[in-house]
Amino acid sequence: MEEFNWEAIVDDIAQAFKLAIKEKASIQRSPAFKITAAIPFLAGCEDPDRCAYIHLTALVMASRIPGVFAFRKSDLVKIKRRMQYIANFHGGDRGIIAQGMALLELCMVLDYKNDLKADLAAGKANPADPKFGFELDKNIKRLEKNARGGTAFDALFDGAAADGILETGYWRI
């Protein structure tokens, strides 16, 4: 298995996108970015570096062009629909990939919940709005429970990966 070197990956992304120091530091701290980069390495996917960089590129672009990547009514088909762009893996342990994607889903739904008041005030669609019927609190509890079962990603944080997500985080940088 290729070695996962988070600091080197962040340096490369920062250089490639000419990120400001503050943006680079934000990526460095982001559980979503770190998990996204780690999935192909921990799962033993083919070309994990290539996969990680492609997925991180999508996240950086989403932070830079939020209107294109923001939640849309077309995403109402399935709450995880927006994640399809960072869910392409070649080979690898499907169980570890599923763990990582579940942790990213937890990041996403916590972000929806965190943004709900501001989104409603701005007239933006947000799946945390009860009118969409996604029952986010129920989903958060389910995802948190599954994430606390011990995951391959716990070593990336100072304890359970779910704790790192709940303490620090959401998607955006």
C-alpha cells in the first residue's frame, strides 16, 4: 500500500490551486478533505494518489464555485447524490470505502443542519428543511452510531473519526 502523507498532499493542492495561507490551513484542518484523501490509500485502491487528488480537486472547486456544487432540488432524489463525484474508486476494500463515504455523509448532513437557518433566510433549498422529509437528525444519529464502531479512519484523528467530525467539521474550507 502506498503511504498516505496528508501534509504532502495538502502542500501539492495548495501549490496547484495557489491557495492563500488561510485556505491551506483550513484544508489541513478539514475532516472532510482529510477523509476524502485517505479513502483510496486506506482501502488499498489502485493509484490511490491519483484518486485522492482528483477527489480533492472536486472539493476545492466546490469551495471556489459554490453555486455549481451547492445543494439543488435535483439532489432530492437521494441525499447522498452530491457525493457521487467523489465516490469513484478502482479496486480497494469496499468496506473501508463504505466507512469513509459514511463519514463524509456525516460531514455533509452536519453541514446541512448547520446552514439551515441561513439558507432558509436566503431562500435557498436545504435538505435539513423538514419539508423535504430527509429526517436529518435521525440520519445524523445513524451515521454517528455507525462511525463510532471503530473505523480505519480513527487513526487520522485524535480518537474516533466521528468525534473529529463532530468537533470540527463540515465540508467547506
